Amino acid sequence: HMLCPMPILKVSKAIKEIEVGQTLLMLADDPGAKPDMDTWTRRMGHDLLGFEQDGKLMRFLIKRNK
């Protein structure tokens, strides 16, 4: 269980390890993750392709654009 800003820091590191055009799946259970990911993807120029929530578990699909 990681609280903000840890999920953003982990995604920032992980997205640099994939190629431009590839997608990254992030799982989170922090209620603050959704607004944080919306802001982060917009600010960093990546696309939030998908979001699903099942109970407390949230899944984010992020496409690296640069």
C-alpha cells in the first residue's frame, strides 16, 4: 500500500523504462491516485488510455508519448 506521492514517483520512473508508444499498467488503492494521475499524465504529455475501479483497486493504462 503506497500513499501519494509514491505512486506518481513509481510511474515516473517506470514510464522512462518503456519505449515511446508503449503502455504502462499501474495498480493503486490510494483514493488520491485518480486526480493525481489525471494531472500527472496531462502535465507530462502522456495519455491516460484507460481507468477502471473495482472496489478500492484502481487500474490505470498510460501511454508514453515522449
